[in-house]
Amino acid sequence: MSRYIVDSSLNEINYSPNNVALEVLQNIQVLLNTGKYTVVLDRNLGIDYSFIDKPVETAKALLRVSIIEALREYEPRAEILSIQFRSNTEDIGYKLTPVVEVNINEWL
């Protein structure tokens, strides 16, 4: 197993990743950038955005739960080690960017 850090900065989609790790990491990025109820044929895919406009600590807790649920359901090859947040208060409002540390089990 290998440790990787993933955030929600989505790069260009690679339709044929070279290895399982790249595939899993890309899948995690897609999950982090997809709002639940927005995918037509799978309304549960993605992150529940009900944390928006909540107090920061409440939003972090709700977002953590949503990330854990999404990865368990849609990318079981990733074992979550930690979920941290970068925050940006320089723009208008407050932006939380999840940073997820995972192990990847390539044999599932």
C-alpha cells in the first residue's frame, strides 16, 4: 500500500490512467468535485453540499462525513488516513478545501 495526498484541484481527465493508483486518485478528485444529486443516473454520487453556510467547525464535520461516505461507496480501494482542510479567507466568503490522505489497496 502507498500513501497519497489528494485535494479537490481537478486536473485534466485521463481516460486511460497508467496504473491503479492514478485511477483511484483521479476518482477521488472527481468525487470531491461532484455535488451529490447532480449526476443524472446516480444521484448519490459525490459530496453532500448541505454544509454550505454552516459555521466553519460544523461544515468541516459534515464535509468529513460526506467524504468518508462517498469514498466508502464509490472508491473502496482508498483507505482514508486523514482529512484536513485548507481555508481561504482572502476571497469573498470562506472557502474550505479538503485535503485527503489515503492508502491505496491495488488488489481489491
